[in-house]
Amino acid sequence: MDFRRVTVSTVPGEHGQVLPVSFTLDGMTVEVISVLDRWYEGGTPGRPVVAYFKVAGSDGRRFILRHATVFDAWGACGVD
């Protein structure tokens, strides 16, 4: 999967995590209609936590958003 850098607007979620509510990709803002799935990897020595969100966008497509928490950097790739 090729993730492209995106700007993401978030709201506070459970346990201090953030939830995406919209993101800007190629100059277009996409609202997150729903979070379909979420998972994490890392969190061990030498592997920072990376959070993944599979979301339904307001444009009718599905995306995977990736949040590298230690850098507060977001990426997106289209699922369909």
C-alpha cells in the first residue's frame, strides 16, 4: 500500500486516542462518515505505535488512514 501524506482533523476518542473526522487529499476535503475498523501495530521497544483507521468517506470511497503517533504524521491510501 502506498500512503500519501494528508492533513487530518480529529476529535478526542477513548483512552486519549484521536478519531479522524475529515482529511484533505489532493486539495479536496473528505468527511469521515464512519470508522469501519481500527487497529494498531508497534508499541514495543524500537517500534513506535502506528494507528490505522479504515473509514468510509463522504465521496463514497473507503480509505485507510495511518497515524504515526510519535511524529503526529498522517497518511492515506484508497481502498476502493
